[in-house]
Amino acid sequence: MVEFRNKQMINIYLILSLMIIASFRFAFSIIDFSLNRLASPILWISFFFAGMFSLSLTYKREIEQGTGEGLLLAPISLSSIYLGKLLANLLVISCLELFTLLIFFVFFPVDIPDLLTLLTLVFFGTIGIVALGNIISAISSNLAQSEVMLPVLLVPLLLFTVVMSVVSATSKVFAGAHLLDVINEIRFILAFDVVFIAAGYLLINYILED
């Protein structure tokens, strides 16, 4: 995977995560507000923007290096390429999120929640973000100013689907909830995950061939 072989890019990921968490810690250090109530939105803002950086390069790299035609001519289906990129991005972003989660607990002295439930929400929420992000990245890669178009298209779609549900569920976890307490939210997130993955699998042929 290119992302893991590129030390400069990994350093940028780590620095970006650290800057986001540190900025929020500094901003809220002078406000008398419960950190447990702020934990969920801060955590998912960090996840989202760090992940956005990774997703923006998913298909753009092939266009810049002129290897896009090679993908189209490869003896494998475009759906398989989509699934491969989905799994690759999921691995990269999951590793980044584990680092972000560690940094978050260092900077924010919140009560440690049910880690199994928290990691479950992070995993399923990340699947939805990566699945939809792969589709939007493929669409925006052929557009002018694709770096701008990706967040413009991705943020509204994710905000009212996966993000709202996972932020709400994560807030409950930081308030002391366990897995069974957020099972409805998990089912809702899983439904979006399935829809986004299926949509990408079915539509990627039309998106890349155009």
C-alpha cells in the first residue's frame, strides 16, 4: 500500500490528528464545560477530517500518475478494484483512528468509557465514511478542483446519515452507556454501511468508465 510506504504522508496524518486534538483542547481549556459532553463531537471531527485527507487521494493518484487507464484495462472487474480500495482505505484510516483515540485520551481527561462499545461504534462508523468516501472520491477525481469538491459532496451526505447517528451513540457511551444501550444506533449505522457499499459496488463501473 502506497500510504504505508510513504513516510511523509504518514507523518502528515499523525501531525494532522495531533493538531486537531490539540486545537480543541486549547479552545475548550478556558470554558467551564463538561468534557464528557464534548468528547463525541471532538473525536468524530478528528476522525472525519483525518480520514478525508486519505480519501481525497484514493483515485486522484491514478489520474496524476497516468495509471488510470491501466486500471480500466486490467483483467479484473472495476467492482473488485473498488472493494480493494475500500479495504485499503479502511485499514489506513482505522490505524489513524487508533492513534487519534490514544492522543484524545492523553489530551482530554474524560472518564474512560466502555472501550468495546466505543471501538465497535468507531469501526462501523468508519466503514460508512470510507464506503461513501470511495464513491465520492471516484466521482470528484475527474472534476476540476477535486480537492474542494470531495468535502463539498461528502460532508452533507455523511452528516445526515452516518455521522449524526454515530456521534449520538458515542455521546451515550461517554455518558456511561454499554453495547445494548446503543444497539438501535448500531443497526441504523450498519444499514447505511450496507447501502453505501452496495451502491459503490454497483455504480463504480459507470463512474470510472465515464
